[in-house]
Amino acid sequence: MSWSKQQQTRLGFEKDIIDGKLNNVTWINPKSARNTRVEWRVNTNNGNSYTLRVYVPEEFPNECPVLVVSSPSSVLRKKDGSLLQFSSSEDHVYGIHDGLTEICHFNKGIWSSENTIYQVLMKGRIWLEAYEIHRKTGENLEKYLAHMN
């Protein structure tokens, strides 16, 4: 299934925003409404490399995208070695999606079609910085992150 004309226009707008602000972004299957993903290879302030993946839903922009950390290509671990695999407000994760840690970025229940994929990626970038601090201190990520609206 392909995107509607309106969705194609919106995704073009999204691509323009992202291309103007970020490097190392890859669009995967951009013509497939059931399989479009956006990946951003990012380095944290500590120099660690991650890839954030946005799954663009079929009903975008009216439905909230899913955001995961796709590299490393397994569920992330907390400082104590346990997996970030369950929904947790303390860690700002929804659980697992496609075998990867799904990050809470916007409240899915109040997602607005005015929100952008760029904003989702930026919230993922901020989450990664909080995750890096957690890996050093063991403190919950919520100490560093506001609850998402």
C-alpha cells in the first residue's frame, strides 16, 4: 500500500526538515505506507554511537510513530545489567518493539498531527543522553527527562 497524496506531501515536508537539520539520516521504504522507517545514526556527548529508528505508521501524521534504538541491535541494558524490556515510566520506555527497546517520546494518547518526525528524533537524542548518564550513575532516566506531552 502506498501513501495518499496528502501523506506524500507531508512526508516530503518531514524529509525537508530533517535534511536541513540532521546528518546521517536514512529513509527506508519511503513509498510503502506499511513499512516506512527513518534511521538516524547519532553519537552521544560521550562519543558512543547509536541508531534511532522511527517506524512511520500507516495513518501518519494522525498516528504516533514508534521510536526504538536499533543499534545496538538488541534490547538495551540498564546499569545493573537487566534488560530495558518492560514498560516503565521511570525509564521512559514502552517495552520492546521488533526485539528492540521502544522509547517513550510523546504520549501516544495525545499525539498531534502537528508533531514531526524531527521532534521524535530529537526526543530520542535527549533520551540517549539520559540513558548514558543512567549507565554511569544507575539513577532512573526520569531524573533527567520530563514526562512527554
